[in-house]
Amino acid sequence: MKKSKSILSKILKTLLILIAAFLVFVVGKIIVLRQSAVTHIVTKNNVVENKTALPEKKITYKPVNMTAQKENSIHIVYNGKELNISDDIYKLNLRYYVNPEKVLKAMNLDVKSTGNSSFKCGNAHVDLEKQSFIINDTEHKLRGKSITINNTQYISINDIADMLNLRTHWDLKEKKIYMFTDHKNISAPAKSSNETAKVALIRFEDVSAGSGQEEDTNFEKFRILGDYLYSIGSKYNVTWIPRYKNPGKNVDNNLLTNDTFSNYEFISTLDHLIYRGATIGLHGYTHQNGDTVSAVGSEMTWRINTKESDVRAIAENALNTANTLNIPVKFFESPHYHAVRKQQKVLENYFSIMYEPYSGYWNANPIKTDKSLYVPAPIGYVKDEHGEAVTKDILKDSTFSLASVFVHPYKEFKFIKLSDIDENGYVDYTYEDNTPVKNIMKAFKQTNHQLIGVDELIK
């Protein structure tokens, strides 16, 4: 009996020692992570102060080699008039390309040459050698790099629309792209100076091209949402799922192989959002596994894609898609935040910003590791109709956590109503005021926050 008690006592002592050691480890880890936390981030004169320094990532991309092809099936309409250029349209990397001189003349716009590869049209000064255009002293890189065919330079329709401040409407059935002057007169507000504000972030979640076949107004509504955020001077972030899969419906929308009109509109939408201040990031590669559907299933967990080679394949496939399509990506977010620490360490080799909590800690402020910055969204996401819950949390104006929130954009789209196209090729719209995004923006303004792109946190 005494011997049994002695053995039991030793076991209990051993367990207590192990528990104590574990608690010491956990507390020590928390202390170390808190010391790595980045807090009280502010902007001054519209620039983030005390940016986090991180080593530069040197990644070798493997873009798919695509060549420009003639496109004979689409039509471009400008302010109600179809342009007579259908015989001179090319396609490359899910963008339609046109001869800018021919198109702008067909639009009856005044074009002035300023050099061998540069010209002015309206407020835009285009320099094809630099692959950019300047509007109001701000330089914008061409979203579709110019190409040369038979000694003639071509640029993408997406860039023409943005440099002329035009809205677009895509008709999938007729394969028509309507370009028109926006009656809303969207413009950026004047930048404030000598003002200090607290940093805030908003992220639009689970953005993908879908099946690539359906006619959907959501892309157009997303562009309108981007216009609104641009008009109030707010930057924003978009998490992109590069390859949408729905095995149950035999859908695998690989943007590098699936040449559909809808996919061209999706890339045009990303281009427009970038022009309007969006920072794009990757949300996995397919955001699913096995028979699950993209944006519903997980892609990395303690049981799924656990090998280093699996995680590297996810990162590299996503990056190769983005690089081939010339979509600059600045961060990564694992689907549902399900990546474990082992998987996150692999992803750190590719991404300086992990737009998610540090696995196992769930930090309320950004945390820096040797390679990356982990940026959380502690306010959470919009679950109700008008964003009341997250708005209340923003108005609490906590000094202990980052003001960061995310929204599934379809929650906002229901408040944007599109009219039918009129005889002048114009599509009007109404955008209600009591919406999740507008309420969030009002709350951030009331608490003196400035919305930034997540990449502005690092240098």
C-alpha cells in the first residue's frame, strides 16, 4: 500500500513539474510575442510612421508564357456609339488590347503626341516606354503592359478606361464592353496635411472569378464600391482566390487556361480596384481541398497539406498566377486562418505580410517575426445586415488592439442597384447610405482613423 502511494506521489509530482514547465513555456512565449508586437500605429501627413523593417523577399516566379492573339468576337461601345475597331483587337493575359491612337480618335478625343511613345489625352499623360500614365501629378503603372504588334503599340482597354475616368459595363451575352463618362463625377478628395490619425484597415474577403461563365453584376458593383472608397480617400485590401473550384459541379476556373469573357471582366475589376487604391493579397490558391467548394473548404490545416512541399506548391501556384496576369500581390491570408505555425513558417519565405493572426497566439496587434509581419483583424467581420456590431466595436476606440475589420463584399452589393442601360450606353446606379461599409467608414472617421493598405505597415 505504501509502495503504491509512493508511486502515485511520484507520478503527481512529475505531472506538476510538466504542467509548471509548460506554463513557463507558454508565459515565456507570450512575453516574447508581446515584445514583438507593433502598437499605437499612426499616420502623419497621410504616411504611416515607424514602419516595420523586414528583409526583402527574393522569389523566382514561373509565369506562364502567353502570346497575344487576335480577338474578333467582342464589341466596344463608347457613350452609346460602337467603335469601328473590332478588326484590330488583341487579347493577352485576360485583357483586351487596342491601338490607343485608333481608339481615341474613334472616340473623337483630342490626342497630342509628346514623343515617340508618349501622348496626352484629356488629363492623362501616357508614357508607353515607362509603362505608366500620370493624372494630377500621380503616376499609375499600366495594369496591362503595352505590347507591340507589327510595329504598332497596343494598350489594354482597362487602362484606357481608367486614364479617361470612364465606367464600364460588360454584356456577357452580346460580348459588348460599354465605356461611358460617369455622371457621378467621382474624384479623390484633397489630401489633408499636418494631421495625425490612427491607422485602420478594411479587408474584402473571398474574392474570386467564380465559375467564369455566369453573367453577374457583382463585378460591376465591386467597381462601384471601389469608386466610393476612392472618393472618400480610403485605401482598402482585397483577398483574392486565384483558382475557383466546385468539384460537385465540375467547375475548375483556372484563369491561366480558361479564356472566357467573364474572366476578362474579373481581371478588369481587379485592375480598376488597384487603380482606385486597393492592395491585393492571396487567399490561398483554391481555398478548398478534395470535394469542397472554394471559399467554403480549407486548404491548410493540421491535417491538410501538411508537408512543406504542399505549402510551397500552394504559394507558388498562386504567385505564378498573379505574376502571369500582372496582378501585384502584397500579402497572404490562409483560408479561414487555418494554417498552423509549421505551415505559416513556410509561407514566411514568400510573403512579408501575413494578414492573419500568429497561429496559436491570436494577437490583437501586428507581430513581427524574423521574416514577416502578422497583421490581425481583431474587430472581426460583418455578420448582420448593416454592420451594426462591428461599428459599435469601432466606436469603442480601443487603444489595446489594431482597428482592423473584414467584410464579405456580397454583404454590400445588395445595397447597390443598377439601372438598365439607356440609349446613350449609360448604366446609372443608386447606392444606399445605411450599408455595412458606409457605416464602418463613418465610424472610423468619427474616431479619427485613416484607412491604409496593409503593405503601408512595412518598409
